[in-house]
Amino acid sequence: MLKDLTDLQIRILRALREHRKKETSEIFSMDDFYKSLPVEVGKSRFQEDVDILESDGYIVKQAQAFNEIGGYDITAEGLKYLREIEQ
């Protein structure tokens, strides 16, 4: 049974998947992604969703500078989740 993820969490996974498809050496900046979201998404709520995805094994942190959310990549588990919900 799939764990229920929020719309925002699924949006994060999809953005990471699209970034991976580009086959670039650049790390996906969660801070830049957050800045592209509508204003009504609070940073603390966004950080909480990122933390949940990371602790559940859907994403993995690649880099983090001081006072930033950091750079992330999607894991095989995250890709599997997206495949299953999109069937």
C-alpha cells in the first residue's frame, strides 16, 4: 500500500524526476524550487515536507550550505512511488 503524500510532496518528487531526466551535473536546489512556488506555501511547511520525504527515503540530500534547505536528488524509492501513482 502506498503512503499518502501531500500534493506539495508529490510536486517536489516530480520536479526532482524532471531534473534527473536532464542528465545535468548540477545539483537540484530545493531553495530555488521553493522560491518558484506560490507565496502561500510557508517555508517551515515546505521544510517539513522535504524532511518527511528524506526520512521516508524518497529523496536524498546532496549538499547544504549554511541557512539553506539544500540540494537534493530523488531516490529509486521516490521514482517507484511516482510510477505507482501515475498508473
